[in-house]
Amino acid sequence: MQMNAATFDKIEKEDIPTLKFPDEEVLMDNEKIKERARELNRALLLGNLERTKIQIYFEDDTTSQVVETTVWGVTDKRVILKKGIVIPIKRIHQIKI
């Protein structure tokens, strides 16, 4: 399935804690999952070294969202943004740097 950025609504990072995230994976292709992991690690390096903002395209339980932010941390299950805000990695479609 090709991602269409026009179908993603902009959201402020401060609004992410109000969202509900299902446990299901949004990507069905193993190569896309590996690519997402590589891009997250790259975003983490850029965030920590240069404070570079990136776009994260993700899905909650009802809508598709995009947030422009700096990645502060990445665990095996979550992306950590400023102020401890998290997005489950399984819910991320794409990262644009």
C-alpha cells in the first residue's frame, strides 16, 4: 500500500498523549519495517546531534496523523519525543527527514 501524505492530518506533539494507540502493526512488509527502524535511528542521531526536526507519519485508533518534531529517544517499542511524549513504533508508517 502506497502512503499518501495528503491523508495525514497535522497534529501538535503536545496533543499526542490524548490519542489511543492499538497494538497492531501498521506496516505489513518486512522491508518497510526494517527501513522504518533505520530511519528512526537516523532521526535519533540527527535529533540529538543537531536538533533536526523530522516528520513522523503515524496512525492512532481512528485517524492518520503527522507531527513535526525532534526525536529524543528510541526504545524497542516506542519513539520518545520532548517532554516524555511517546509514539508506539508499530503505529508509524514513515519518517521523513
